[in-house]
Amino acid sequence: MELAKIETFAKTEPADMAGYDMVVAQCLADAAGGNHTAYFDLGVIYSTGSHGAGCDLIEAHKWFNLAASRGHEEAAWCRADISDEMTAREIAEAQRRAREWLAAGTRRAA
């Protein structure tokens, strides 16, 4: 099921920025609302550079890490795959960003 989403994201031609903003905004809203599949979707967007987003392995790692921490098995594989292309500093930055996202969510829920 998730593989179909990856294929859809990867095959999509870069759209206008409004389309990119809309997709990312929807995924961020879903992630903030507790939809853990949205974490994986954001990882796919940033790892493939789809929907007009630039390829950003730090952001991709962050989102795959968050999804994997919620039990998303495929996200763990994707995170491991892109980690091979990242430096230790980039991975550390991705982990820092993931912790910040979690901390912000905890503050929002309180």
C-alpha cells in the first residue's frame, strides 16, 4: 500500500509551487494531527525531491526516523538506505530536528 504512494510521488512531475506547498502543508497538518503515515509521506517527498520539493536528505531522514519510531517498518528501511549517502553530521542534524518536532508536539498537547 505504501509502495503505491512512493511510486505516485516519484512519478509526479515537479508542479507549480502552489501544488508543492499544498501537498507539504497537508502532510504537515496530518503529521501534527497524529497521522504517522504522513511522516513517511514527507520522508518520501524529501528523499525523492518530488512535488517540486528539493531533495533534502536531512529532512527525509528526520521524517523517516519519526515514522520508524512509530513502527513504520518501511520507513526504517528508507532511513537506513539514505543514511548511506549522508555524513555523520547530517544524520546528527536530522536526529536533532526529529527531537525538536517531538518536543514541539509535546508542548502543543500540553
